[in-house]
Amino acid sequence: MTSGHFWGNILAMLALVILLCLGVKYGLDWYTNHGEVVVVPNVLHKDFKEAEDILDGLDLNIEVNDTGYVKSLPPNCVLEQSIVAGEKVKPGRIIFVTINATSTPTIALPDVIDNSSYREAAVKLRAMGFKLGPPQYIPGEKDWVYGIICKGKQLSTGARVSIEDVLTIQVGDGRLNENDSINYTEPEFEYYYEDEEEEEEPVEVTSETPAPSTPEGGATTTEKPSASATKPATPSANKPSAPSANKPVTPSANKPSAPAGKPAPAN
């Protein structure tokens, strides 16, 4: 009894394992469409709506992941597809496509106005995808960029410009405009002289004449000043010397002379 029950459980377990293996095998084949393939069609240069209908009829999905621009092709047409035509894929596979933009792309104008030379600006703009026409020369510093014109309008830094529009760069021709003003400041110079001599002021010399002395007896004796007192001394070049006339000459007749009419006493 016990042995029969044991072998029954073993057989049930084996049957369950076999059923699980068959279920996994056929279930995965059904879920992954095993053995079913779809050939990817060519939808390049077709309108997006038309390409979507074609792929949908083959149980394939389509999704836009990028846009481009080709001037010769109509807008919204397929430019690229992620899986090339002729590849075999499972049904339900997503095909990513790039479509043509409905309008021309625009690019922001970089900071080249009054900030670079003509050569630098032209190289930078062409590298970004802009189209350039012949430059327009205006009075100003030679080869310096003063402005950019597009369709007759002045552009500023950051303006959005279509890559199909032609830009005209305004470049200085090296001539000054008549409205330009030049401010000239004369430099200041300081002059230095070596061995500069100071001018000396002449010294005025005055002579003093001594007052006449009155001797006893009423006679007046007048002493003439010496020659050195009447003629001022010539001052030297560096320092004026004190004239001898600064001091009055002492008269030799300090004693009164004998009165007129009387003989002088004998010594």
C-alpha cells in the first residue's frame, strides 16, 4: 500500500515536469513568433504617412527619432531608416526613421561683430554652416568686422539665421570716416638744466659822511671823506664784500686847531 502510493507520486511529478517543459517550449515559440520573419521594406524618400502604412501592413512599427534637412527633397519624407531594406526581422519590430524637416534649420549668430577680424569671422561662420557672400567694405580699421547683413537687415549677436540665407560681412577698408574724431593729446615734457646758476641781485652801497666837528673857539673844521668812502667797492661774483664806507673815517684833527690870526704855539 505504501509502496504503491510512493510510486504514484513519482509518476505524477514526472508528468508535471514533462508538461512544464512542453509548455515552456511551445509557449516561447508562440510568444517570440519563432520561425516567423518579416522582410523589411525600403521606405527611403517616401512620405512619413506612406511609410507608416507600409510597415503597419507587415506588422512592423515605425518611430521618428531625428530630423534632417535636404533641400532637394520634400518635407516629412524619410531620409534614413534604422534597419536597411531586405533584412529579416520578427513581426512587431520597431523601425526608427529620420525625416526631412518642414523648414530650413536656423543657427544662432556667434559673437563676431566688432570682436574679430574678417578672416577669423569667415572661418568660424563657414565651420558652423553659414553661407557667406562677398564682403562689403566700409570706412574703418582695415579687415575689422563692423557688422553682418542678411536680406538687407543688420544682424546682432544671437540672431537666428537660416542656413540657406547668405550673409554679407561689413569689413573696414583702412580709411577713416569723416564723422570719426581723433583726440590728440600733446605729451608733457619736463626740461632739466644742469649747472644752473642762480642770478644774484646787485647790492647797493651807500657811503656815510661824518658830521663836521665844532672845536672850541667857534671855528668849524670840515673833514673830507677819503677816496675809499666816496667810491663803492665792486661786489664779487659770489658774495658782495662790505665796503669800507660802512664805517666813517675818523678825522685826524680831534683837537681844535688854533684860531685864525694867531700863530700856532711852538712845540
